[in-house]
Amino acid sequence: MIGALFGDITGSKYEFNNIRTKSFNLMDDDCFFTDDSVCTCAFMDFLLHSKEKDEASATKYLHKWTLAYPGRGYGGNFYHWIHSNNPMPYGSFGNGSAMRVSSVAWAAKDMDELVALTNTITNITHNHPEGLKGALVTATCIYMALHNKTKDEIKEYATKEYPQIASFTYDDLRHNYGFYEICQKSVPEAIFSFLISEDFYDCAKTTISIGGDCDTTAAISMAIAEAYYGVPVEAYNFVKSHVSKEMSDLIEEFETVYGNKRIN
């Protein structure tokens, strides 16, 4: 989850001002958390505190958190969902389903639970098949990394789901990748950025430098990077200093229950 928040925060200032190079400072004071972090925290809270792990409860938690943090860059359809008295799924295949799912991979006891929990929290908004797929592929890649699968194994799985990953090159994406807010054009690129990365920080710089909706793609790729590489203490402290106290406390509670892979 720290990885997802780190990707969101470091990518925030470049979402609408893409930078097509790795030559930039990741951890600047003017970075900020967006809707990606809010939604990620909503489901951390849900997994920790909800007695019923069902769609009704997931809806309540997401509704509560998004109302508490207005103006964080929510998409148009999701904005209407937030401000509805009876929020219902709306057939979305936006990349929001993938950027918010990371905590499920930490909480799930096995793949069956991973699938069930991922579908539960995704169905409440992104109930289009591509929205569900984007979330599940992301969660599965994180889960595989947490359970010591190699990059080759993660790549084999991800490429079966998104064959285009096999034809990507970094240079082509850096020069030609556009701004997309859908799973089909965000999740494969985010996974590819992780696969070619050298370490935690390089994954963030690689993802952000290909442009597009880079706070969200970085939230996706960095959630996998956290599970695979661990999180440097400096990055952990950076996230904690750029979120609200409520979020910071939630991070600590989630780590107490589900652990973390922070490194020195």
C-alpha cells in the first residue's frame, strides 16, 4: 500500500505535465496525494475494520473516505457516484479499479480469497469485465511478488492476460504513450514498467517518465514494486509526511496486522 501511495504522490505533479525522462527528483515537497491514495486507504480501512466483507460494506467505506477528501481529482462518473444518496456500480473500466486494490494482496490468505475480495471491492463501481480484469491482474501480480515469484513468472502471467506487454519497449512508450484512463491502456503499461525496473525508485521513475495518467500508472506499478523490492525507509517517511494523520495512522495499523516489506 505504501508503494501505491508513493507512486500516486510522486506522480501527482506530472499527471497533467508529463515528463518524458528519468532525470527528475522523485520526492519533492510540492507533490501531493490524489484520489488514488484516498481510495487505497478506503479499502485498507475496509479490510481492517469491516465485519462483513461484502459489497454493501465496501460501498460504505469507499463512500465515507471519498466524501471526507473532496477535490482530489475524482473522475466525472465517480464524482457522481460519490455524491449519490444510493451509489451504484456504473459499468466502468477506468483504471481506478486497479490503482486502489493493493491492500487486498496483503490481506488475502490465498488466491481464492484474493479473487473474492478483489471482485467485491471492484464490483461496487467498476463492474465492466475490463474493470474487473484490471483490478484482478494488478492484485495477482502484487500477490505473486509478495509470495516470492520471480519477474519471469509475473511476466508470464501478466502477458497471458495482456499479450501486448510482450511487444512494449520503454523508448516507444516514452515517446508515444498517450493519456488514457482505462484499464486496457494503463494496467499493461504499469506492469511493464515494473518488469523492466531495476529497483523501487527506478520503477517510479520509469513509470512516470512514460507519461500519460502517471500518478495512477505509478500507483499500480509501485504497488507491485513494494511487494517485490520492499520500500526504502526514506520513501516510507516521504509518504507519511505527505498524507493526513488519519491516513498515516491507518498505514501503521495495517502494517501491524498484515506486515510490511520496508527496507533500510
